[in-house]
Amino acid sequence: MPVVLSTVDSIALEFTGVPWSMLSPEKKMGEFIRRNLAEPCSGLCHFHGFCNANMLLHEVSMRSGMDLTD
């Protein structure tokens, strides 16, 4: 079954909200922001140093009802 744009948009929106809940403000958030601000390459994000992005995408996909076996 093809993924429709509305599904892609809703997954993208949910994906952007989940990472912040995974970072504890007192321990990780400041360091994550500091590394991104200091990064000379604008396309590089240091979030992967604080979580497993594959598991994050899996969680968001499951919440959206996607069948990951397709």
C-alpha cells in the first residue's frame, strides 16, 4: 500500500515532537543545542549522539499505524 502525503506529513510532524521528549533538559538538552550551534556544517545535527534515531523512527511509524513489514 503506498504512503499518502497526509500520512507522510503527519509522521514528519510527530517525528519533530518526539525528540524533545527524549532529552532530559538538565542533562542533555543544553549539550545538544551547544553542539548544533557550534557545528560549522549547517546540515549536520548532533541529535543522533543522544538517541537511537532508528528506534525513534520505528516508534513514530508504529504510532501512525504503519506496517513496517511491507
